[in-house]
Amino acid sequence: GARTLGAINGTRLRRRGPPFRSNKYIFNVSANNQTLLKLERVRRCYGSTLAVDQVSFHVAKGEFFSLLGPSGCGKSTTLRLIAGLEESDAGEIWLNGRLIASPERGILVPAEKRNIGLVFQSYAVWPHMTVAQNVVYPLEVRRWDTAKISRRVGEVLDLVGLAGLEQRRPVQLSGGQQQRLALARSLAYEPDLLLLDEPLSNVDAKLREHLRFELKRLQQSVGVTIVYVTHDQTEAMSMSHRLAIMNHGHIEQIDCPEAIYKDPASFFVQNFVGRLITFEGKVKENGATRKIEFSGGSCVPLVEQTTIPDGGKLKIAVRPEDIEILTNGREPGAGEIPGVVVDVSYVGSRYECAVSAANAEFVLETAPNFRLQRGQTVVLRLNEIKLWPA
Ligand code: ADP
């Protein structure tokens, strides 16, 4: 039968299961769902550049919260405002129920009085100190007593897997170990909040993957609240309870990873996270029936009421995994478009097929036992699409 297709502005027609509710995930994080950090309409300009604008979010105690977006979208600035390394121009920042920054009210709690831990991209470890001294120093600064310090140093080095390396210097550690030392050092004094700015970007790809799992496990076992900045969607998606997608200084969407992927609030979000195939098209009305006409001519029925008028242009967005390749030689039916296989490459676990359809060219993966031929005509069944105004 006819496949229901489409919905404007990302409202899906066919939902699988109930709507995503991200607050359900917050309750998983913390039994009492207590807010630790709150930003309200925070703004920061550099001259005429609006680096951060109208940024608002809450982070629950024990939550792993990420700021994800392309380079220059305002992630680091937001983090530095929370840390107190940067002054906001407007809005409020609350930590643990205390207002720590509000230019309107003339409040600015200095960085060192915020009990916030920081780990940046470059290993912020002290090269002239041993591993142990690196961890001891911040505790001495905070006037912890000696017995408590030595107990704590043992604990955190154990936690990050550096026990036994106490007397080494940072140059005698691998990149991953140095980053773990930076983590140990900022976890040692039990900060209310840990801010991590691209902490894995200086380690090689394989180690990065390993450290991702480690960091997630560590966060779960310690229960520390983390705000994590990255431009790497895999990092943000795999570790976070919730994430904020940023674009040009503002937040496009805040949600749990599943909702970000399956229920994106904008084309930007859908296109930034995961792979996406985009077709150009327009709405075509014929009496009572409305269709989406793909550029190139193929049509699929549009059953949803949309605000886009007859002839209105739109973008049709499809995840590759929502496309089925049919090879039985019949004409495309409802919700299907014709395509041609342009190229096939074997990459071991699968084939990668370049396919051309509706004036777009894109790569689809097929199982190793499903070999298509170059030049073969196929029918693509679009199982799930989203429409966005062009
Ligand atoms: P991200 O961390 O997402 O890469 P940033 O927060 O570093 O983005 O930067 C946001 C915007 O603010 C960018 O346009 C950047 O060029 C600008 N910016 C950041 N820091 C400064 C600064 N110290 N002086 C001037 N412009 C800055």
C-alpha cells in the first residue's frame, strides 16, 4: 500500500514507539534530578562577533552534558564563561544554587572560587613535577592535610589507571597517560563540576576510542558532573546523557543522543549528526493529492498537511540506513525512486555503492553477500524521510 511520507519541519509522520522524552534520561542520571549548573540567556561578544548568544541550559548533578558543534560555534567560549575565565555580557550563570555570573546584577565570582575542574585539549600537566606531585599540588593549594592528600592521590591515580607511575615525569608518559593525569589532577579535589574542552583531540584515533569508554566509565563510577566540549559527534553521542548542538553562537537543540539523531529540531542538527542524504524537491498539488516531486522528476505521495504551498521548494533528508535497495526490476511504487549504481567498492565487511538518484549522488552500504553491478538500475525505497524548507 501507499507509504506515508513526509512532514514539514521534522515532525515525523510515522513514529516508532512513543515520543522521545529526554527528561526520562535525566532521571537516570540522578535520583533527585537536582540542577547543578544553570545558564540563562548568556551572551558574549568579541567586538562585533556574537560568540555566544541567548545560551540557556540546565545540567543535572551527575550528568554528562556535551556542547557539540562545528569549529567557531561558541563551545569553548561557553565553557570559559562557566569556568570564570571569561566575562559574559548578559545573562546569568548559576552553580549549586548560587548566582556566579550576572553582569546585569554586577555579580562575578572569580574562577578560583567556583570549585570547578578544567581539562583542556593540550595536556595541562606540569612538566617539571612528577605524576604524584601534579596531583598533590592542587590539594596543597587548597590546604588539605597531609594524610588526606596521600590517601586521595592514591585513590585518583588508581581510578585513572596510573598507579605505579607516581614518580614518572610527564615526558615519560604516553599522550593518553598524560591526559589521564590531567583528569586525575582535576578530579582530586572533588570539584562540583568538571569542564573538558576537546580533551581527546591530541591523542591518536585508536587511543581516543579507548579513552572515550574509559572516561564514560570513570564519570559513572565517580558520579562527577561533566560539561564536555567537542566537535566530534561520535564522542558527544557515545558519552553524553544529553547534548546541546550549537551553531553560530546559539543552541539549536538540547536532547539525549537518540532524540538528537531521530528527532532533530532543524536541518542543521540532522545534517551535523550522522550521515544524511539530501535531495532537492518541491511540493506538487494535483486536485486533492499532494506529492513531493524530486528534482529529476520522480514523485512520492505527500500525505501530511504542510505549510509549504504548491510549487514550494523543500529539502528531502534521508538517513542511509532508511533506504532499501530493490533489485527485482519493477517500476518504482509509492515512496520509491529509481536510481543507478555508479560505482561499487569492496571494503571487507561490506560493499560501498555510489548511487545516483533524483539528481543526487551518494554512497550506500550493502552486505558482502549483496553485490550490485556498476551501471545497474535499482529502485530505492525510502522508509523514513524528513522534509525541511529549502
Ligand atoms: P568553538 O569552541 O566552538 O570552536 P569559540 O567559542 O572558540 O568556538 O569561538 C566562537 C567565536 O568567537 C568564533 O567566531 C571565534 O573566532 C570568536 N572568538 C573566540 N575567542 C575570541 C577572542 N578571544 N577574541 C576574538 N574572537 C574570539
